[in-house]
Amino acid sequence: MLSLYFVHGNFCGQHRSLHGSSPAMAVGVSKALHDMEWTSV
């Protein structure tokens, strides 16, 4: 359950300090914001 919290925080959550992008987008792991329904990266 804890891993779902981190996935949501890193891939789904927009952060004001990153100008609306997610931490995963900031480091180049993902190119788009995801919701909890996504199945592939």
C-alpha cells in the first residue's frame, strides 16, 4: 500500500515548486502526468 502512495506522488501529483509537473517528469522518467488508471509508461 505504501508503494501506491509513492507512485501517486511521483507520477500523478503536480507540484507547485516544479511549475505544475510531477517529480518523475522533472527527472525525465515520464513525459506526461498519469492518473491511477494508467497501465504502461
